[in-house]
Amino acid sequence: MSESNIELDEVTGNGRGRKKWSAVLATIIVLLVLMLVFIFVWSSEPEPVDINTIQQSYSGEAPRGYVTVETTAQIVENLLNKSGGFLSNDIMPPSVFMDNMPAFEFGALVQIRDIAQVLRNDISRSQSQSLEDEALKFAEPAFNIDHRKWMFPRAEREYRKGVKLLREYRDRLADPQDSNTQFYARSDNLRSWLYLVSKRLGGLSQRLSASVGRSRINTDLANDASAEQSTPSSSIVTVTTPWMEIDDVFWEARGATWAQIQLLKAIEKDFAHVLEDKNARTSFQQIIMELEATQEPIWSPMILNGDEFGFFSNHSLVMSSYISRANAATIDLIDLLKGG
């Protein structure tokens, strides 16, 4: 073979090699762009439940508890059926690279677990020794399946099972012939749920405030001279959220408040007579108003973590301020429901 032919083969081979690597690089770039598009689309927050539509869809006056139970079921369905579906337990790209929406889902799911617990243990039972509702007995543990479980059992399947059981309970509430299924809209039952709401709000507020690292006086044993704890702790406590978890805490809080707003609006319908009797409707609506401020559009491409009085915004502190005010209003409402 002549020297010129060898050189031509080398040039041709190099050209083919460059084309091959160019094709591989182009494929990788296209896949990355597609993943970014999917991440952007799947990061869309789910639509809230329309409480008025639920009430209007029932022919006549909806029975006590119908709106709350159906709202709870629809919140779960909206989480499962939103753009991209339920992402917390996905193990394939691009979902596996996403953390904001899974944090949102978890925050909302915790509120579902709380209301399911109160429905099972308090609202559906007339007294401490009465029997629990059969559907709610299985609905609560269905919602408590780890949200990251993708197999044996799959989280979505269990949550849909919980929705089905909630609606079974809802349908029996609407049956005038079924006197054994009840939704007791009493002030003590409302307080039971509000206690959980207050604790969730307080915890979220503390974690959001810790985005800048805060030192506080240890008040764990305050106001009780005989109180003790298992191990000693410092009188000054410093809490700091790890830098990589700041946006996750923010989105968890946003998901939690998103679900709480809808549940509060449903509870307001079903406990209307209690709120009127205690003259507490205004206080209740104030909680909703404070939480609705947490759902304002976010115009920044990322969650900022500036200093408290620094040049850049701190989204966590802004969220914390709204949640703190809602928590203070919740505590006042609990006291109001106690007295009346």
C-alpha cells in the first residue's frame, strides 16, 4: 500500500472518530436539555382544592364532615396526579436529581397524616371508649407508609388505598340510614387538630429561622419547677440548618402550608357552628390569611439565603415570619376555644 493511501486512511479514520464523539456529545447535550425541561415542568406546584366546588357538588346541604373528608382525599389525589406524578419515591432520572418537589410533597403529606390521625382517634368517635371507624382504622396507616417507598409496598398505591377508604367513610356520612358513622364537630375535636397544626407550624418556623443560625435560651424545662429530662443540655442552644438542606426545608414548609390552607378552609365549613358559638371565625380566618401569604409566587430562580439585614433576600426568614404569625394566631384560637 502506498504512503499516500495510508495517510488518507488515517485522515478518514480520524474524521470518523471525531464525528462519532461529536454525535455522542450532541446526544448527551440533548438529553441534558430534555432533563432540564422535565425538571422545570415537573417542579410545578399542584393546584389547590376548590372547597366551594365540593360543597356545591352535593345536592342539598352537605352533611357534617363531608367537605373535610373529601378535601383531604382530593389533596392526596392532587399530589399524586400533578405534573410528573408523585416524585418522592422515583429512582430514575430526572426525578432522582430533584429535591424541591419531593420536599413539598413530604410537607403536604405530613398534614394529611395529622388530619387522618385526628379523624380516626377523635372526630369520628363520640368518646374515648367508643369504637373506631373501620375505614379510618386502615386509612391512617396507609398514609403513614414511607413516602420514599417505591416497591413492596409502593407509596402511591397505599396513598390511593387511603383515599378510597376516606371516601368510603365520606359516603357513609352522607347516608341518613347509617347512624353508626359520625363526624363530631365539637370544639374539643377542633382543638385536637389545632394542637397538631400549632406544633407543625412551630417546628417549621424554627427550622426556617435556623437558615442563618440562631442561638436561643433553652426553655425545654421552663415554667415547671419539677420538670426533668433524660440527659443534661446546654442553657444556650444554637441551631443551624445545613447549607445543602436550606431549600429543602423551605419547600417542605411551602408544601405543609399549601395543604394546611385547604384543610383550614374545609374545617371552617364543617365546624362553622363551633366557630360562631365561640366568636372565633375572625381568628380562624386570620390564620388562613397568614398562611396564604406563604404561597405567593417565587420570582427568584433559587431560594436565597442572605443575612437578616444583608443586601440579598432570605426567603426562609420571610416564610418563617408568616408561619410564626399563623402559629401565634393558632395558639390564641386554641385558648379561645377552651374558654368561650
